[in-house]
Amino acid sequence: MSVATRDMQAGSSGLKAVLIAGPTASGKSALALELAQKAGGIVINTDSMQVYRDLRIITARPTPDEEALAPHRLYGHVDASVNFSAGAWVADATKVLAEARAQKRLPIFIGGSGLYFKALTRGLSAVPPIPAEIRESVRNRLEHGGVEALHAELAQRDPVSAERLKPRDRTRIARALEVIEATGRALPDWHREGLPPLLPSGEFSALFLAPEREQLYARIDARFGVMLTSGAIEEVAALAKRQLDPLLPAMKAHGVPALIRYLRGEIGLAEAAEIGRADTRHYAKRQFTWFRHQLPEFEWVKPEEARGWVMAQTSS
């Protein structure tokens, strides 16, 4: 008998929350929806890209028909112009968790963003919001001076962060400088003063859906092709017209940068599609590694065993 099955013998009434994680295209959404229908649950998005309303197709958000089958929360509720963070997600998730408990519904957190799950179960650093003018100043310096100059500046002001980051990691270098400019304190200092977890140990049961790699990569490739014929190009074209900061998270969703290059005439559609597929496969590989090392409390389950795991949540 698996750990999950032993833990679930008492049935869903004894559960505080269920966490379903896994690499992209592993079948998490279908699994969460089945559990929500059987247990009267609320499906809570735990994916950093599916929060953006501009990107339903390219991020494989649940369809309107799927969302109608059970309550879904935190999907498409953020504009692409927002630099949404794990801290902002936790604030939103806190409200949804309270809603689920008030309605006596099973909270089902589902997604592939390891940092969101870690914030949910381990807590989060207490970095305050960054003023817009500071963020804009740092981004302007990055745009005009280049990432190397920004990294050199960070090395002088926050050598610990500079050493940890790759010299061309534009987003994280900018973030570290924004924090020290806004607060006068380095990012590692804030990390030592964390906020408590929303779901402490013992208040959840967690699964990581782990398909065979080659099977998963084939699904990723096929799904990207379906996206292209289902409106992803038009979706990205509408986003590109907004001329948003390319460093914003929504502008870096897998497939978006390559499709923008295609729309500008810089590359062909076949090349853009292959870049999108490759980026997604690489991301899936990183998801396996991240969860294995960062969140060992997740039980790894093969897709063919996942339905049994779901049934264990609802057994009495």
C-alpha cells in the first residue's frame, strides 16, 4: 500500500488540501477535475503562467467547458502587464483557501510551478512590493546598459546574489537590484525572514505526476501543434500588439517569444514551433529535477496509477 493510499483511508472528509503537481502536459488538469467532481472540490491554479488572462491557449489553461464542470480559481485573473509574483499568488491563494473551507469544499492545488508549491508548503520570503518607479529605472538601465553592466553593479551592491546568479540571467539580476534599491537590504537578507507556510506539514497530501520522459515529450510536441491550429498564433499576436516589457513573465511564456519572432518575419513558423516545443521540453526536464530536490514530500505517481490515487481521496 502506498503512502498516499494509507494517508487517504479516512476519505476526503479528513483532508485539509490536495496538491497535484507535475511537468507540463502530464495530465494534471484532468486528474484535478476528476477529483473535484468526485469530492466536491475547488480547483486552484498553482501555475505561474496560467494566471494570465491573455494566455489561455498557449499556456493550456482549462477550457471554459472544463471550468464549468467544477469551481476553478486563480485562472486568467491577472493582466499580462503585471509582474505577478509568488507572494502575490500566495495572497490570492489565502483568500481562495478560506473560501473553500467556508464552503466545506476540498481545496485542490494543481500546477507545475515549483516555487508556488514551495511557498504554499514551506513559506516565502517577506520581500515588500517594489515601487513601479524603481522597477522602471532598473529595467531602463538593463535595456540601455546591458545585462553585463547590471550584473557588475549587483556584484558591488549585493555580492552574494551576484555570485549565485548567472551573469546573463536578466530577470533575476534585475529583481535583485530592484530589491536592494527599494529596501536598502539584499535579497538574501529578506529570504532569512520568511512568511509562514499557508499549508503546514500534515495539512495536505501531495502528488507529483511522473510520466515516462519520452512519452511526455511526445505529448508536449503534439500539444504544441494543436495549440498552433487552435488560436495560439492569434493569441500571441494580440499580446504582441500591446508592446509590453519583454522582461514581464507573460512575455516569456513558452512559445511566446518564438511566435513573436515569427510574427515579425524574423523566422518561419516551423522554426518558431520547434523552438517552442524545445523550450517546453527543457522546462519539463527542469520540473522533474526541481521537485525531486526541493519538494521530496510529494509522492511520485505514474499516470496509469493516478486514477487510483484520485479514488483514494474520495474513499470512505
